[in-house]
Amino acid sequence: MMRKCFLAVVGIVMVLGLAMVLCPGPASGASGAKVRAGRTLKVGPGQKYSKLSKAVGDARDGDTIEIDSKGNYDGDVCLIRANNLTIRGVGKGRAKFRAAGKHYGGKAIWVIAGANATVENIEFSGARVRDKNGAGIRAEGKGLTVRNCRFHDCEDGILGGAGTILIEYSEFSECGLDGRSHNLYIGTIDKLIFRHNHSHHAKMGHLLKSRAKENHILYNRFTDGLTGSSSYVINLPNGGKSFIVGNILTQGAKTQNSTMIAYGEEGVKHAGSELHVVNNTLINNRHTGIFINPRKTPAGFKCIVTNNIFIGKGQVCTFRGAKMAGNRIGAYEPGK
């Protein structure tokens, strides 16, 4: 009876989570700065610019670049310097940027050096570089918003960052290579807001890795399926003030690591670090494991674990001082 109740609740949470991912709503960007309206530059068949790499050379701060999804942008790699730039795919579906064996500066399909860029409705794939950390986007400017994009079959989906990064309504899959590259690898930034996304099937790497001083990981799906071989579901190696709320996390039987949420494994380095894991569903299909694993935490560290559903075998939380309340814990037996 208890098992049926657990699975019923899991089903409800998964449906709600899927609805949030598939039904985007309005959201503010990573920067609240007011920007003077710029020009609109159009890219695609029959337009002034056939390639994005040509348009960004003419772009000024505050401009918008619209890319027709019907165009072929294979190998159209570039450096983006303008600040407060919006780049969006328009038309039916996303505008597709396949690396096709090319990269900008040994780094990525797009290297974004300008501040407060917004990227919408773009698909990135196939990024490879000699250093084995080729990204769909290498984020080098301060502030970035990524919305309704897809990253797949890259060495890293998004790599780097500065300031505040907002990523929402996007999909990350089949990125990674050797355990040192991941679906996403966010650097030591001020704040990461990662919400309403789906990250799945990383190749040996993590579904999300972030060194941010503050992490808001909200209402996402992290899944590895029956065949996935990713490592940690979420890895926050330097700690940070972190809120993991309303997510569905599923670890596959073939995972490279038994821990689902890793925190502070390289030492908690950010002032004010604390961990809140609230209202999530965590499903471990491995024969055993650890759901939440805070390590190398400072004296007085705050760890709140409340109102979660834990399905599968393994230790719920390794931190002895964790404040736990309202959680539900049960075994999962496929087919029953």
C-alpha cells in the first residue's frame, strides 16, 4: 500500500514538472538594467546577412539579431562582442547551429564576450576542440540569459560565465566526453538561476555542474533513463548558497557515480554557503547510492532537507546536522 502511494505521488510530481518545462511563462532576464532600444538585424535566406558571423560584426550594443530557422548555419562559428545583445531564432522551430568540425578560438560554436546577452530559440550541436572542452556557448561576458534553447552532442553545453546567468525552458543532452566535461559547466559566477529545464544523458559527466556563489535550481527534470551513464545529477563542488527546489532527479542504473547531489566535494569556498533541498522527487535506479552528499562543510553549516520524496536504495543525506522533516522514503521495484 505504501509503495503504491509513493508511486502515485511521484507520478503527480512528474506530470506537474513536465507541464512546467513544456509550458513556458514570462520571466525576467539575468540583468535588470534598462537598455536603449537598438536595431533589428535579420539573418537567413534572402536577408542582408546569410550568416550570424557576418551580422555580429555589424552589431552594436542593444541590437537584436533575428535568425530565420529555415537557414543552414552549419559551421557558422563566431565571437560576439556587443553588449545587451538579443539573438533569437525566428520561424518554425529553432535555428540550428551545428559545429560541423569548426569552432571559434578553440573554444565553442559561439563565444559570447559581450555583457548581458540574451539567446533564444537556438539549437547547438557537435562542438569539439583539441582541449576536449568545446562548448555550444562559451560564456565570457558578465550576465547571460539562455531561453528555449537546445544543446546536444557537445563536449560542454554551456561553459564558463560571469555575473548572473539565467537558463530556462531549455534542454541539454548527450554532452560530455571523459568525466571532465558536462551537459553544463558553470564557473565561479555570482548567481545561477536554472529553472524549467530538462538535462539528461550526459556522457560520463554531470547533468549540471556549478561553482556559482549562489544557485537557484528550480522546477527542472534531471533524468538518465535506462541506458544513461552520467556521473552526479547535480554537482556543486565549491558549495554556495544553494536552493534545489521542485525538481525531478532520476539516476540511472549505469551511472558513473553513486551520489545524486554532490555538494562541497572540493571544499566549501563561498561565504554564506548553505544547502536547501525542498519539494523534490529523487529516484535512484542504482542498486545503492547516496541521495545528498554534503562534504568538507564549515562549522555551523546549514543543511535543510524537507518535503522530498526519495525512491530507491541508499543513504538519504550524509550530513549529520541536516534538518530533515516531511520527507517520504520508500523502495522502488519496477513493474510493481
